[in-house]
Amino acid sequence: MSRSSAVIVHEGAEVLAEAVASRLINRLADAQAQRGEASIVLTGGRIAAKVYGYVLESPIRSVVDWSRVDFWWGDERFLPAGDPERNETQARAAFLDKILIDPERVHPMAASDAVATPEEAAAQYAAELAAAAGGSGVPAFDLLLLGIGEDGHVASLFPGNPALDAAGAAVGVRHSPKPPPERVSLTMEAINSATAAWIIASGSGKAEAVDEALAKGELPAGRVKAAGHTRWLVDKDAAANLKHLEF
């Protein structure tokens, strides 16, 4: 586990999503109070869409100046721009298109109709990250959101896939076990540079992966060790196999 880590269990998916939304708003507000700006790495999936919806509806949403937030992505499906399966498309529909943001601070990964290969998209993203970080590496993300797959993958870093051990900031992913087979992802190195990483899990289908990742640390999710803190934010169904937890 990371230098600072915790597992926080919520009653159900809706309670989990609402709680994560409130935590997210407060996290970005705190960053802006310190520096005047903030950065977040977005994820995809059903529970993420719920979180974004609760952020949009939150009565405390206005404590964040969203025009001074940099939005990045942890991974992306290598599909044409606007494809409904892209994480960017989901985030824009659920959240970004409905708030006042600075378009220059929104940093999607290149789509398949813009570049030829996922490797080219990864190289472009690494260069954009390096520029934002002052010339090399990646920015110190204030918050990085991750889902977890039933196989324990995070972002598009799957067990046994060479991308899991890639160096640098971003990597082209081929032969993904989940469609589509071509993707782009932050590397584990980039993920672990975040000031805070939150792994969000909902549903009984995630229970085995959550337990194995936390118990053994061998699955991709178990290798998340953020520079500041890592939080596992889960509902009771996803935590069902964690026998050592009382809830």
C-alpha cells in the first residue's frame, strides 16, 4: 500500500458516488486556496459518471473555480473523437459541457482520427504533460481518479500486458482484453506521481479484485502507491470480501 492509504466503505453505489463528489470538490477547493488553481485526472465507467453527476448537482460546487482547473485523463480508448465509448465523451456529456471551464485547460488524449497509432497519441500526451510540468515528467496532480476492473486493472494497465511496466508518462496499449483492443494510458509511474489517487469501486463484481489487490498488491490496482495518499473508496458490495474490515 502507499505511503498513506485507507479503505473507506459506503453503504451503496449512490451514497459512494455522492460522497466521492463532495470529497472531490473539497480537494480541488483546497488546492485552489493554496495555489489559485488545481488539477484532476478523470476516469471513465458507470460509477465515475455517477460521481460527475453529483458534482454537477452539488450545492457546494461553486466553491471551486472550474475555469482554473486542469482536466487530464488517466486513459482513453483509441477511437474517433466523439465516440460514445471514449472517456472524454462521457466526461463532457456528464459534466464538463455543463460548467464554465477554460477549454485550454482540458487535455484529452488524441483520438484515432487525429493520429495514426496509440503510440503516437501516447507520445503527444507525454509531451503535453511534460510541458505542463515545466519541461519534464508530469504535473503533481492534485487528484487522480481510478476505477478498477474485475481483473484488477486500473486506467488501461491490464495484468500481464507489457504496458503495465512501461516507463515514461504515457503508453500506447495494444491487445487489451477488453474492447477496444487499442488504448492509451498513463503509466504506473505517472499514476504514482499524483498527490492523491482515489480508486473507486462499486458492486459485487469488483469484490474479488479489491480483496486481492489490497491483500497481495500484485494486481495493477494493488501497485497504485500515490506520492501523497491513496484512498480506496468502495461500497459494501465491492468490500464484501475484505474480511478484516468491520462495517
